[in-house]
Amino acid sequence: MNSVKPVDTREISFTPEDLRLCNAALKAVSRASNVEKDALAVSRLALVIIELRKRGVQDVEQLTSLAGEIFENPGLNDDSPAINDVS
């Protein structure tokens, strides 16, 4: 199990592959959460996905799973296993 560390976001740039990964996760979670037409909810979800990607989550299934868990449980924080443990 790897620990996902906070990073300095000023030094992050996304490749086209990163963007495809984030977009796939965004579509999957927004559909599963039934918020596809809710712009505010989709924006919140996108922020969660971007943060997870910045922290090193690279697998689309893991990104989707973690983002869905965090989005559905907004009380999760940085001490949560969902955010800190990446297997």
C-alpha cells in the first residue's frame, strides 16, 4: 500500500493521458452518482478527481472508486484512508 502525499500544485502539469484518465473518471462517477446535469456537483467532483490525480492516483478504476467514495462522503478529510492509502 502506498501513501498518497500532498503536492505543491504549482508544479503540476497534466499530460493528454492524465486528462483522458480524469475525464473517464469524471464521466463514470457523475453517471453513477446521477449528477451529470448538475454543473455545481460535476465541478466539485472534478476538483476531487484532479486532487487525487495530483496525489499520484494513476489507475482509472482506482481514481473512479476513490473519487466516488469521497464525493459521496463529503466528510472525508486528508486523514481518511480513502485519500491517503493507494494500493
